[in-house]
Amino acid sequence: MIRFKAFKATDDEAACHKFIEGHRKVLEIYGITMITSAKHQWIHHDNTYVIIVESMEDNRALGGARIQIADDVLALPIQEAIGKVDMNIYKQIEQRKPLKTGELCGLWNSREIAGFGVGSIFLIRAAVALAYALGLNSLFALCAPATVKGVKKTGFDVNVDLGNSGQFYYPKLDLIATAVIISNLRTLQNAEPEIRELVFDLIENPVQIKRESGPKGVIDVMYDLKIT
């Protein structure tokens, strides 16, 4: 069994470092040594929340994601990632800031659980549920090709007003990232009906054990998404 544990970044520095180390190892597999969301200022940021995926047997970090709420203290990773080539990202975030917006960032999973859907399916759902619980009305993300399908199912749309119809060469010139956004987080009206139902189940029941079916088979997940 694996556990999805949500917490405020400033409440558990040790877990933040475990998240960072696991993310770093995954990035290195793909030859990526530095990306904006890998900077560590968020550990001390009051408006950053983390979901860490852990093995229930030995507490190893197997994956994770972050929700960073936009404020005047720390720029969102997407601003730093693409702001130099498209200033429009700043305008979009400022427009949505009064109604509370943020970013799903730092999404990763280890090779050990790759294929079960933990990183590309279940984590996205859990992160959107957490963003809802935190009161966000919209949510930005910059995602790799492998996660575009999963985020679209969960209610994200390609942010075609940015870059080349939403696409950027990032974090390397031979890799393409796609900017996406949920503009209607309170309703998730653009999510696939089945996925929307699953997200709202997590919103209403943030602590639960669920048997999840992914591409590689079945995996038991303990969700603990309640922020205390």
C-alpha cells in the first residue's frame, strides 16, 4: 500500500527535503539538472502545500506534487519558467490572484511505481482536490507530454494564449512543455464526468483507502489529504 499525504510545506521540513531528493533523482534520469520548480524557497513559503507519495512499508518517497498559491511573496514556478519568453503569464496570474489562483507544480513519480497511474493519474486528481480544499478558483500548470492527457481529463485546458498555442521548449530545447489551466476549479465542468466524480469524492472524503486500477494493475492507496 502507498500513502498520499498532504501537508503545509512550513509544517514539515524533513518531508519537504525527502520530496526534493526524490524529485531530483527522477529528473537526473532524464538528464535534467535544474528547473525552476526545483528551487527550494517554497519550503519556507506559507502558501505552498505538498502531497508526498510514500511506501507504507518503509516510508520511502515514491512521488509527489505541490500546490503553490499565488501571492506577493514568491513567484509561481511557471512565471519563472516561461516569463522571459512570454510576459503574458504575469498578466494572467495577476488577473486571477484576487479570486485565489495557484499552480500545480513539482509533479513526479519514481520508476518503481511508474505505470500504475500514481504520477499521471491519481496524483493529478489528488492535487486538484487539494487545490479545491484550499479555496482556489483556478489552477495553472506546466506539464510534460506524458501528463497532458491526464490533466485534460481532470479539467485542465491548454492555455493557448501562452507560447506557441500553449507549448514551450522547456526545460531543455529538445523537450516540449505545455501550459494548461483550470479556469473553473469550483465546478470542474471541463473534466471528464467520471474523473470529476472521483475528484469530488476526494474533496468530500479527504481521508480514505481506495483500490485504484492503473495501466499496470491494481494498487491500494491511502489518501490523507486533510490539512490540519
